[in-house]
Amino acid sequence: MGQEQWTRVDEYFSEVLIGDDPVLTAAQAAADAAGLPRIAVAANQARMLQLFARSVGAKRILEVGTLGGYSAIWLGRALPEDGRMITLEIDPAHAEVARGNLERAGLGKQVEVRLGRAVDSLAELAAEGVEPFDFVFVDADKASNPDYVAWAVEHSRPGTLIVVDNVVRGGAVADADSTDPSVLGTRRLHEQLAAEPRVTATSVQTVGSKGYDGFTLIRVER
């Protein structure tokens, strides 16, 4: 049992429960053509994010880390007609691909791609007096995850869900002696969550077409 089997199972679930989606296929093709890394979430994981967003009736969604807009399309589709999503991307080439993909998906008016360092974009949103978000997906540089989540908690409402991707780090998250910045950031995030009385959180290991990893699920209580 290993990567080949994990991928086969993911493909089976996606084929049976999701099926072919020309818009998403085209979005991935555009990302590939632009040379973007193939690190977007798998289709079944993206569907899970969409279900999370829909389960809380999300009207306002924040994504930290856009890449080519694949997950943004999934989350944008969870919005009602009056909903809005903001997704943050540091790389101009990635942002350009994402904007094109979102436009072709019919989400260009609902989903805004903001270019720049996420910490700067978040500070700008705060200065603008942004309304609380109902769902937040964090999938960017792991060393900064504690900062992203702290900001998200401050700009949430009771019941907001926050999902942080790639928290297992190949199992290295359990290594207290690691000096890897991504591992250190992930461990600091968990310590931060444990000390934060306003949230309830758990982390789950996963295997699949993207390998061995996992995510943290956070609910803002107050």
C-alpha cells in the first residue's frame, strides 16, 4: 500500500462522486501551460472545502494562496449570488493565470485576486475595515501560518471555519528538533491554537494523490 494505491483510490472517488468538469480541467491545463507547480488540492479535497464552506452558509470567503485559481473556483462556486471571495497571491504570473481561470469559470465578478505578500494584503484589508469572513482557506507559506490564522480569527465571526492545508510535513510536524521553517511554523500554529480560547481545532492526517499530508480544521467559537 503506497502512493500508487492512494492515487487510484482518489481517482475512483473523484470519478464516481465528482465526474468530469470542463471548467476545472481547463483551469488545470492553463496552469500547466503557464508552468505553475502541480501543488493545487486534489478534486476530492477541493470538494471537501466546498462542502465546508456551504455547510456554514458562507457569504464571505478568504483564501491565502491562490496559485492558478483551482481551489478558488471550487470555493467561489459555494457562494450565493450576493457572496464575495478574496484570494491572495504573491506571484504575478500565478495571479494572472488565476484571474483568467476565474473569469472563464464565470466568477470574475465574485472572486477578487489580490496581488502581493499575504501579510501586506491582510493589513490592507484590515485598514479597509473588511467585514468578517465566514470561511478561510490557508494554503501559502507554512512558516507564516500562525500569522495568517491569528489574522483570520480576528476577522471572523462565531461559527467561522478556517482550514489550514499541508500541516503534516511528511510526518516532520512531530519532530520537536526540526529546524525546517515550515515545520516550525506549523508547530507554532498548533501551540497557538491550543492557547487560543476563542477556537476549537483538530488536525487530521491524510493520504491520497497528493501524497501523505493533512489539514487543520478550526472553528471560531466567539
